[in-house]
Amino acid sequence: MQLHYYTLHHVAREINARAGGAFLTECFTQEKNTLHFVFEREQGKYSCVIECHFDSRNGAVFCKDTFSRARKNTLDCFPELIGRTLQSAEMLADERILLLHLPPYTLHCIVFAGWNALEEHSSANAICTTLFEQKIEQKFEQKFEQTRVSALPKPVVVSNADTLVPVVEEQHEQSIITSFRASSALANTPFRVRTNPPRRLADFPPETTIHAALAQAEYGLGKIYAEEVLLRLGVEGSEILGASHIHDALEDITLVAEDVRNECLSASEYAILRKEHSSPSSNPASHLASSHASRKNKPFVAVLHLTKCQVEARYASISEAIQECIRMNTREARFHELYAATEERVRFLKHKAERAEAHIRQDTDGGTRAMERQLWAELLLSQPNINQKGVSALDVPNWDGEMVHIPLQAALSLRENAEDFFAKAARAKDSRKRRTQREGWYAGEIKRLEQLHQQLSHATNEQDCERIMSEVQKHGQKNSPNTPSHQKTTRFREFPLDESHTLYVGKTAADNDELTVRFAKPQDYWFHARGVPGSHAVLKASGTSQKQKPPKLVLEQAAAIAAYFSKARNAKLAPVAYTQKKYVRKPKGAAVGAVIMEREEVVMVRPHVPEGLLGSIGEDSEM
């Protein structure tokens, strides 16, 4: 909902209030699909910072008071706009395209217009923003009181004959000067937005549901606000337009739809909402993790309070509401991923322990074999010719007189065969004893994992999941009866992130060189905190995972550890750049630990080492 037309309308209104009349001093990108515009009214005094996110998950536009620009790996954009004054910000009518007018240029922030709206660039979906030269010249004859005209759907808007009459002298095709992406391919090409005429409810086919028609009709409501209209009227959204009672109620539906639209446009307070059947705001995470359906019920920004939605928070600024909603969704998404990974690990280890316990219980032959070998050895030693060789089998009566068939090794004497049977009996007894111990350990492990799973069902945040994961990681380590209690030591810090991925972190500048230049393979992933000194980190995969990109959770954990072993350790959030090692090179004559990376991606993380990860934390990095 932060990309809804009415939400963006209020963002544009806030931009006008905060940055209208200010001049642009910086325009740059330092994260994928993100642009920052810095406006000042006086030298060195920030008026407003506009941040645009052009990604499908957290796309948004909002205002900020301050900004932080990294020292390296940032790119300046739209140099033509620097020093230009922001005349106004507005929405293109019926399209989610934000216009920033900085004469003689206009910047189109295409956050979610639908690429079919771009006539010449419907296949160039890399375009996010375009800069084109405004060549439309108009002269206005003012007859009475002058009023401001908003250029929303057409180049020329007439409010009424007695106020402002535009006279168009010459009109030229708009031309792209540059763009955020694919600038070389799109420069000096025509730019046109194909808009569809507004549709009334009566224009939809009779079999269309009333909810779908309202969502797409001329009011620009979308699914959420269309549902609000129907709730106010008590009409089921699944009813079709052709139904007689719906046809008779079209006038009432139209009036309520117009009221909702006017409320959306005139709103002065904004809220973060969640549908009522979702978890309570006091403990949202535990319930959100309980089912796939509830995970889809994310908090969203709305410009008015909606029926059957609960309020998570209220704000007087639309930008503050958008930023907090993005933070909430990010936290919840990370929580769900960590919750799912922890639950999957608990289930896997529990299933593994149950299979091992069942196998041990089924193996009842160990004790029988030990007793049998013991008996054979004693019977052989009771024979008068115990030094006899060349016998492959012997039938001997046992102590009860029953005949016992004893297979022998012909190359050995009866004494030597008896000694071999004694040794086998001892080994069988020892094996049975160990199996008994393992059976008890696996029973305790199953109980422990069941308790951890119960604790996980009550987890409310990432820290709870990390604590539980740390307990889970104890399986197969020092407490296991199958492995020795020790930890492998190397010149690098080691962090096993999951079954297939291990992160290696350098301790010194020399270690960084060794890690990056000689230890890392071309397909490994390389991490480094962006813009600050820090350790190099290399993520290695094993098995089939070597050919696949690591899971997002693994990448974020690796980035968080890389940020922790850097000068950004105490930051709340730190940017970490990563790429495959084949795109990292050491220039000739470069200092120890200095490298150049290409094709990087950037992730914002909280610098920390997740609990439960094995590794030698040791001293701070010397970078």
C-alpha cells in the first residue's frame, strides 16, 4: 500500500511542503534500486531528502530529514538536475508515476505504473526513472482570480472559463535525456505514457464481480479501498454487476466510492493497519509464524482507517508511516525466514535421532552374538587337543549335552580360534554397551528437541530464534556420543551457517590476502563492510549447494558477521557489499589486504554474530 496512488499523492503533497522551492544539491545511488535526492534551501542546511525504492518487495517513496552517504561505491545520477529548484511534485493522473518538476526538466519516478503504460519501452523493464526535456510552451490569459492548475491527466487543464484559460502555441514530443538504468539505450528517444480512459462501473461486463469493478474503476481505489466501500454498504464483493440488486444499488455504490476517494485525498492522519484476523500488535511475530496464510497478512500504510482492520500505529507524516511500515515488514520477513530455518533444523535433527534410536532398538543380535562367541571359546578350550590345526568346523556337546556346531579357521589351532572368539565376544559386549549408551542419548536428544520446538512456537523475535538455534546447534557436537569434543582451529575464523555453508573471516591484513587470493575459489561468495576498514569474509558451499546461490538468510548472516568484524561494528545498520570471488581482484602493487570488486550487491544488516554459530571470535579485526 505504500505504492498505492493515494499514498503517493500524499507523499507528493509532503514533498511540496518540505522541499518546494529548494534546490537539488545531490542525487546518488548506493544501494541496488535506490535513489536519494538531497534538497537544500540554504547552503549546508538540508530541507528534505527524498528516498526512492524501486524494488518489488519494499518499493516506496518518502521524505527524510537526514541521510548517510558512503565514502566509496556510490554513483552520482542525473547531473543535469543538480542546482535546479524543485517547482512542484505531483502525481500523473491515474498512474503511479511521481513527477518532480525541476524546470526545464521533469523527473518521472516510475515506482509502479505497469510497464504496458510505457509505449516505447514496454519491454525495457529496467527503466525506473527517466529525465526528459519539457518542450510544451503555454501562455495563460488570466481573466479573473488566478488559480493553480494541476497538470494531471493532460498537458492542458481548464478549471472553468472564468478562471484560467491556457493557450497552446507549440507542442513537441517529450524526449528522454537520461535515466536511472539503461541510460545509453534510452537517451534521446521519445517518451510517452499510454493512459487508458477512466472506466465507470457501468462499462464493465455484467459477469464482473462488484469488488473487481470497483478496484479498477475511475475512482482509483484498488482492492483495499474497494473492499472498504462494500463493507460500508454491506455488499458482498463476490456479487456480480449483472445481479438485479447490485444494478439497483449502483448509485449508492458510486456515492460511497466518491466519498472514500475524497476522504483519501483530504486525509491528514495516516496509519499502519493490519487485518483484524491477524495477530495482536503486542505479540505479532509468534502468530504470524504459525501459518502460511497469516504470513501474507502484512502491515500496510493507509490514508484512512479501514473497517475490519486494526491500527498498529498512527502518524501525522505519511513518510514516517511508510518508513516504519518498511521496517516492520523487514523485521517480520527476517523473523519468518529465521523461524522457518530453525523449525526445519529442529525437525530434521529430531527425525534423525528417532531413526537412530529405532535402529538401535531393532539391533538385538549384539548380546546374543557375544554370548555365543563366549560359549564357543570356552568349549574349544575344554578340548584335549587344543593345539590341533586344519579343522574347519567342530561339533562339540555343550554343558547341557546338546551338540553345538562351531565354525573354525583351519589355519589356526583350536586355542587360537578360542582366543579369536574371546576377542570377538569382548568387542560385541563393548559394542552393545555403546549402543545402550547411544540409545539413552538419542532418547534424551529427542526430548530436548521436542522442548526446543515447543519454545520455538512461542518465539516473538529474531533473538528468540537465534537463541533456540544456538541450542539446536549443540546436536552432533561436543554432547554427541559419536564425535570428539574439539573444535578445528585455522588461521581464519570459521562460522558454519548451515549444513552446506561455512563462512571464513580473516583476522589480519595478511590473513585477508591469504583468504581472498589463495583460499577462496572463483564460485565462492566474498563479503566486506562497505566504506569502512574490516575483515574479508568468504562463504564456501559444499555438495550440490556449490552451483546455487546461497539462501537469503545465509547471505544476511554472512553479511552481519562481516560487518561485525569491521569498523562498523557499533552501527545500528551497516551496508555490506558482496559478490562472487571471481569478481574480486588484487591490483598489482596494492597494499596488503587491498582489493577491487565488481558486480557487487549491497545488503543492509545489523552487525552481529548470530548466537549458536561456532567460530573463534577472538580479538577485533586489525584492519
